[in-house]
Amino acid sequence: MQAPTTILYLITSTNVGGTEKALLELIRHIDRKEFKVYVCSVKKPGTFAKALADKADGFFSLKLSEGGGVAAIGNFIPAVLRLIKLIRAVSPSILHCFLFRANIVGRIAGRIAHVPIIISSVRVIEAQRAKHLIDRLTAPLATHYLAVSQAARNHTITHAKISPSKIVTIYNGIKCNGEHTEKSAWRSTLSFSPSDVLLGLIGRFHKQKGHIVLLKALPFILAQAPHTHVLFCGEGKEEACLKVMAQDLGLEGHVHFVGLIENAYQLLSQIDIVVVPSLWEGMPNVVLEAMAAGRPVVASNIAGMDEVVVTGETGLLCKPDDPHALANAILELIRDPSLMKHMGRAGYELVRQRFQISTMVGQTVQYYRKLLGEEV
């Protein structure tokens, strides 16, 4: 019997996020008779590390701090050296990297350690020019690329200057088995009434996710729908600033910071509208989670978003970084509860048909097999 092929997954962080969830589902469902799976975090283990460690054959960390800037540059070479040592210990046939810092560290260490297949996953369409330059300079070190959306693929071809034959698109997959439910007593535990309209923004507290845009939109929404509340679910260094901003805008009674929710469906099933006002993305996993829970989405019309949000059918897309446009889109749904239900059902059907976990895992495994066959 042939020994399993060893894969080392390298991910920038193990805090709770869409990429971390996607990786967990991949290693949960991949055939362990065919593949042996190790996971390594570039940064110190986060709150999602245990979940990944429990499903992997081994878990490691390069132990970099969360911060960037000068500290990250100073720790770069030690991280590369530690990763080279790990690669030589586990001897992976595939080094599959997720997120920017892991992609860069992995390319360099993987080449030095002679890993035959080095895959960079493009999960986010980065907005920073410095990252574009670093990506372009190190792009030849990656043997292959995987993009989470066609928009991410096109962006990478343009900015990293790679051949289109070097990168393929595999969309995220999500569990979709009818778990979406109607509003329940869970609302009353947070003192919400059945008539209150709950907006949910699920994501780390970072400029990218657009929390500030939603806060600025909320006064316009409340002027016409005073029973509206916003739930911010997540964590991050900008939480304190967002709380101050909510207070300054007089929104304390309408903005609620609920922390991390381990079971996303517990929260999503009670939200009326999931809001994704991101300034840049690749294809956020939370959109699929919302649709799998039967909830409509109001999102920024940024690259990659229209590949999953069918505006007018599964949700509404609006101009990014525009509080008035965001408020108008949300109010359109609040005024028409039947439209909200229609979009929720349509989103659920779209996810069920096109974005199942089994599809993501199957396509990824087929891609691994193809690359391994080329190496023989």
C-alpha cells in the first residue's frame, strides 16, 4: 500500500477567520489514507489553533507576534529558518500556504528546503502597494497558485505578473444541510424583541471589514427604522476605537459587541440581515455562512463579491465606503420583509448548488493529484 502524501499547510494566523475556517474544513474532509496533514501557524497560536491541531496529524507554530512593521521584518529571517527546519523534519511533498505573510515565508523557505510543490493561496485582494511589490518579487518562488475567486485570480495575474496557467480558482465551500432556523428565544437573552431588526457584521475588527462604514450608516437607518440594532461579532485591536465611535455617535443602545461566537449559525440564524461593508476582500467566507443560514446579505460591490452575491436575488450590493449607499440598501430590505425572506431562500439554494464543502475538497484534492502527477 502506498504511503500517504505529506502536506504541510502554512497559515499566517490561527485566530478565528474565514481562511482558518476554510482550512479546518479542508483537513476535516480530506482523505487521510491518501494524505498526511500538518499545520503550521506563522504567528503565535490563536483562539482557533486548538481546533486545527485536533484535526491535523501535527501542529506547529513559528511563534511570530501579531504585530507588523519593524518587528515583523526583524522576525522574518528567524521565521524562515525555523520553517526550513520544520520542512526538513516532516518532508512534505506539498507546502500549501494561506494569507500574505505565510505565502512569502513559505515561498522562500520552501525553495531553500527543496519542497517540490509550493502553493500560494490568494484569499484576499490586498490593497497595499508594498504587498503588491513583495508579492511580485517573490512570485517566481511559488510553483503554483490557488485563488478563492476569479477576481482574486485576475488581480494576481496582473499585479504579481504570473502566467495564467500558474493559477486556478477554487471557491470556498460551506456546510449547507438545512441548519437555518427561524428567530428564537436566543434574541430575548440579549433583550431584543421579535420586532427588532438585527443587522450582523461578523469579522475581525480591522479597517478592511468596514465597521466604520456601518457605524456611519446607522444614524440614517435609525431615522426611518428606529428598532434596528447592530451586532458586531469578532475581536481585534480596533474594538476600543469602534466602541468610542459608537458612543460619540450616540449609538450605544443600538450597537452591541458580542465577542466571538464559536457556532456562527447560532448567531446568523437570529440575524435579519448580514452586512459585509468590506473595503477589500477575495471572497469572504461569512457571505457563504449567511446564505447557508438562509439570511440575505448587503455587501460592498468590490471585486469578488459579485461572484457569490447575486444582487437583487440573494442580497444587495452597494458602493463601497459609502454610508448613505449602505443605509439605503439596508432600508430597502427592512421595508420589505418578504424580500428578505425571498433573498434568504435564494441564497441558501445558491450555496447548496454551488458552494458545498464536498465541492471545495474534491476540487482541491484533484488539483493536488494533478500536481503530484506532474512531479512523477
